Amino acid sequence: MGPIALFDKSFLQQLTEDESVWFDHFYLACVSPIFYVETCADLAKAVRPTRTPEEEVAIIARKFPEMHGTPCAFHLELAFANLMGESIPMTGQIPVHGGRRTVREGRYGLVFESLDENVAFSRWSNQEFEDVERNFAKHWRMSLDALDLSSHAALLRLLDLNNRRCKSYEEARDISLAAMSQTDNSLKRLELAVKVLGVEPRFHTQLIKRWQISGSPSITSYAPFAAHVVAIEIFFGLCMANGLISSERKSNRNDISYLHYLPFCMFMTSSDRLHRACAPLFMRPDQCFVWGGDLKEDMRKLNTYYSAVSPEQQRNGLLSFAPGPPVDISTLTTDLWNKFFPTWRENLSNSIKRSDGPDRLAEEIDDFASAQTVEEGDLNFDSSELDSITIRRSVKPRKGQWWQLPRDIALRAKNEGNCKE
């Protein structure tokens, strides 16, 4: 598990199944709900004559990062929570929905049982689809076909930006960010944010009162993540109005939506030109964009490199021979680890030296997972000071040619009825 990577469907489609193992192994993948929606929607998409839609989705699902992929909460839910006073970290953590709160000896933890998205992709990889998913796919495709991107013009009119000219993405970005950071007509800007985010009318009075009590600040100061989401929508509208982004290509709506999740990653990887042009404009200085083709080539390089490992060693699982990226060859993955985790070699060396490392860690995880559940109204639980976060996963021991987990452990679990090889 390495740097947090936000990826889109175009990147994962490029990988072979073997290459996807290395992406999952060396990165903590931030799984945007947009990726889930796009993949599911392919069930209702016309595909090549030699494959059914179910087969196409299964191919993508088999590449899903099941070991370390972490589904991110929906951006509209997060933005609403932000407007209502909830702090949303925007420094590279992945916000996950739900979780069971536990406490053990004065230490706090969150335990997530198998996440719905992970379970769904596991089923999809075997071409197992539920009716609700097929109906959703059909509805999403119909909605996309009927989408009127010109409706963003109404958004611009609300801020008197409909006649604002801009000649570049950078200029459109500056205007959109300023629209959220300015304090003049601040109530009007808040009302715009409420409209864009689809906040239900029953919350409007409470939200405005909370904002007024805070001193009626700019939206950026009051709710930074909500401001980020609205700024992306203003940016999209400006770019279409000025011909920088085509209003004819309906898939641009999905593509731009990935940018809502930029605050929750260290880097984004995609093979979409719109992402390459626009994502860096909304990134922090400590983030970067990685072209999908370059990272795909690096996964191919790593797959070839580790293929030289003996079959006996491979059967001991990936961690036995690849606890970190290689240091004897030049790889993009090693460069990214160096960039985001400058001390990773030292930390890895120290963890290997600890005789109680893996066993003690597993014991600690089990302790938190089986600890006392803290009820919702318990004021002693401090969610900002967590000592442990546990996510239960269903993982295929073997994926492609690689044993993700030690073969002996996988076979033992299979014999006990806890695993399918």
C-alpha cells in the first residue's frame, strides 16, 4: 500500500489483469463513485460483436483494486455535510462512508465491514449482476443521452458570469475559484452553492442560520470542500460557454466529475485528455497528475521485472518479495514513492526488523474489530483522533499469475471453507 491514487476507468481498462495486481499492490486506490457508476452503466452499452456487456464489465471488474482500493464517499453528500458544519479533510485522505465505532482500553477505532462497492465488483468479475444494477445501468445511459449540458448556462447567469469571456482553462479556473472566495453578495453565493449541490429545501433555513452565526464568510472559508465542488461546476460551465470544452460530448459530464475527488488523493492518473488539461489546475502544490499511459507502461515494466522471481517465492505472496518498489531499476512507481514517502526505505527496513511485526499487527486489528461498539450518542468518542481504521475485504488469493496472498494460507482457508481459490 503506497501513495493514494485517484484513477478513472480509462486507466484501468488499459491494464492487463497481471498489471492491475501491481497497481493494487503499490498504491492505495481512491475509488470514485463516478468510476463505479461508469462501469455499471456499461451493462446497458452497445459493445463489440464478440463480447456481451456482461463480459465487458467483468473484464474491468477483474482489474478492480480489491486489496487496497478504498471507495470514496459521494461528493454531494460530503459537500452537504461540509455546509452543515462538518469538517472534510482536503489533504489527501479518503473519506469513507459509514463504519462501526469501537473503543478498546481508551483507544478509538473505526471498523468497516465489506464495503458495498468492493462486494459488487467481486460479483461483477464473475458476471453476477443484480436486477437493481441492470436497471440502474439502463437509467444512467438514458439520462446521459438526454443530458442537456447547456443547462450550465443558468448557473453562470446566477453569478452574472454568462457573458464572461475566458481564453484558457487557467482563466476559467481563476474566475470559478474567485466566485467562491469573494465576500460580496455572499448570501447570493451561498444560495448558488445550495442550488448546485441539490440541498433539500427543509435544510435551507438551518444552513443559512449556521452560516450567518459564523459571520457570513465566503463559501471557501466556510465550507472549503463544498466550495471546491461548486467551483468545478462553474469552471465546467465557463469552459463550455467559451468553447474550451465541447458541449456536444456528453461523456465530458462524467469526466469532469472525477475532479470533485482531487482533494482525496496524492496524485491522479488517467488517459483522458480533459483530465490531463484540467486536473492539475485544481490540485494542491504537493499533488501531481500522472498520464495513464506512462503508469500503464510502468506496471508492465514491474510485471516483467517480478516475473523473474522463482515460482516458489511467488507462492509466498507479493509481500514476501515486493514489500516496496524495486530500488535496483528505475521505475515511475519508485519515483512516486520517493516523492510522497521520502523515508519509505527506512520505515520498511524498521518494520522488517520487528520480530512481532505482521503477527502483532494482525492481533491488534482483530482486537479493534472485536472491541466494544460505541453508540452514536456517546460523547466520549473522538472521531478526529482515531487509533485504528479497519476495512474487511474479500480478496482473491490468486489474481492472474500472481499469488496476492501466501498460497499455503489461501489453501488452508479454502479447506476451512473461508476462501475460494
